[in-house]
Amino acid sequence: MPTLSTSEPAPAVTATTQAATTQAGATQAATGPTNLHKNLRVYMLDLLPTVPYYTGYLCAALGSVDRLRIDVGAVTYYLDRDFFERRQLIKDPALFDVAKLNSDLNPRLRRALKAGEYLANLVRLLARFKSSAPDVLHVQFLPMIKSSRLPAELWFMKAVRSMGIRIVYTVHNVLPQDGGEGYRAKYQQFYDLADRLICHDTEARERLVNEFKIPAHKISIIAHGPLLEPLAATDAGRARKQLGLTTHEPMVLWQGIIKPYKGVSFLLKAWRQVKAEHKPGKLVIAGTGDADIVKEIRDEVQALGIADSVIMDLRFLSVAEVADYYAAADVITYPYREITTSGALMTGICYGKAIVASRQKAFANTLTEGKNSLIVDFGDVDALARHLSTLIDSPALRQRLGEQARLAFLSGPQWDTIAQQTSDCYQQALLEKADGRA
């Protein structure tokens, strides 16, 4: 585990490096830099985490990379208040942190306070960077990028760039999945401001090159790591008991943050057909979302007449509860309409369960139809119902697909490799500055 240090004059507490690095994988877009900058300081920016797990796992892994120091620029995630501390990371103590002070606020008041907190922290960071600038600002998420009232994040990025700080930006989604076309011009501005972009697969890089005219040498491909890895070897029976599930029928799981593009409605329509064939099984929808979409899901389950076979746990789930749901499931589903990167897939695949997913380019690097998963076209209700029925009827097929999915996870990049590739990306940003390419 990384050691924590406050040796730099800036007040942020950081993960100081001490272990030898692993060899970077072949997915790095550019060859690794050779003239390395020593004691590189990086500020990881995720000031308003709505899902903090990627940032936390990456920072923890970067703490074991030589010549690298990470300042964790994040605040408390009020639904999982000690997540960063469990990863042995200390958040920047100089940041305003409303959730740290009070987690029982009215949701509307919390949103207003968090927006004000976010803007104040951007200003505070600019003031600090003037006297103690990091070498690299690594931007994970920009939650106000779609705001038309106050382009504060754009001003912040321009100010950071004017200080000579190199900007690395992880492109988790090339455009927002819901209504993204309307924000293309705004995303173009941020992509142009970054010195280097990180994306998770070749399809995302091709979109950046073709749609946004980003030079290919400016983009690093670094895989998405697993989130919320299994806490322990838990069998399905014990996990179901922990969750209070009494069913012994095959269990099909959809888990995540509920968004329209994630295909829950598509899945429910297919499940109605499965149950019309009198197949055994329970469908579990586990996760949270905006109140309106949660109500839509509840209403649709009732309207389809499948309430007796659908278990809905529509709330924020702890890490342990998520792990139990994956362990309890026989089949995991990803019926997405579109996706750039799926942290949910990278979480679920490590549990070794049969997977049914929609046909997405972002899944193609991990899922192979018939080998470690069953694939359907989004919207093909008949095909999805047929695949679910097949898996319900065939424990042997479920086991084979699950074992192959687990092998695909084990053979893919792990966090230590991802961290080394990310460190190489930082070094490349500094070298490009030195040779005048940026």
C-alpha cells in the first residue's frame, strides 16, 4: 500500500511513491518516455465525485509508482463517506467539504451547497497553484461542463494552462450518452485545452480523432480497471442470505446507476417474455437514480405484470452490498443503448458470472460473443429474452461463460499496469512540452 506524506509545501496530503513499477502494457498509445522527470507532482482533480471509485482505485495504484507524487483533489462522497480512507488515501484537507461536515442535508440544499463548494474550490486551487503549482493537473470529471450559465470550468482550465501546468484529461465518455450532441462544441473546447487525453479503447480514440480532430499523438489508450473487486470469496447462497433473498431460482442481475441509456426498460420487456414462457428465475434491478426515473421503473414493472418476479432494490448500495449482489447472481446483464466506457462491466466481469450484453464497440475489447458472453442488438427484445431463457435452462453454459469472463478479466490490464501507463502519460506530457510539440 502507498505511504502518505506531506513533504511538499502545498497543504494537500499525497500518496508518495516507494515501490518499483511494473512494465507498462501494450495499450499505451505512445511509446514510454525515456528522459523521465523525477519527483513528478500530479494533482488529481475530482472535486465533485458522483461516483468516486475510479479516482480512488487509480490514485491508490499510482501511489506505488516510482518518481510520482499524487495530490488527491477530491471531497467526501456523502453516500460512501470513508471510501478514500479505505483505499489509504487522504483527500486534500485544504478543500471546502460540505459533506464532511454534514451528511443529513435536504437534497435540494445539498445540491446548492455542493455547487457553491465546487466553485469555491476551483478558485482556491488557482490561488494555490500560483505559489505551488503541480507539474500535471489530471482531470477526471467536470460536472458542470454542460452548464450554460457559468463556464467556470473552462475559465479554470484556461488559467491552469496559462500557468504552464500540463493538463491530462480522462475521457470517460466522448460525449454525454443522453443528449450529448448538443454539447459537442463545449467538449471540443476542453479537448483542445488538454495537453494529453486518456481514453479507454481504440473506438473512443477514433472518435476523438475523427469527430474532434484531436491529433492521434495527443491521445493515450489506457484500459479501465475493475471497480469494487470482490471483497472475499463469497458463495451465492451466503450472499443471498446476506441480502435477505430467499429465492433459490436462477437470478439475473442489472446493477448500477439507473440512466435511460442503460437499457433497464429494454430488459424489463424481455423479462416479461421470459416469464411468459413460465421460466423460473428472478430479475434483480439494484441501484439508484434520479427520483423520476426510479418511479418510471417501478411503474413499468407494474404495467408489464412482472412484479412478482422482479426484485427492485432502488437505493444507494454499499460496497459490500454490491459485492453480495454480484456474488448472488447467476447472470449479469448490460443491455445498454450506448456506452463509451463501462465501469459496471469491469466490476461485474471479475465475478466470473455469465454475461448478456448489448452489441457495443466499447464492449468488444472485453466480450466475445459465444465465448465469454451472449450478445444482442439493443432493442431486440426477442433475442434478449431468448438468451436469458437459454441461460436459465443451462447451468453448464452459465458456468462456462462465467469462467471465460473471469479469464478475460485476469488476462486484461490490472491497476498496477494501468497506473504505470498513466505515469508514462504524465511523463509524455512533460516531454512534449520540452520538445515543443504541444
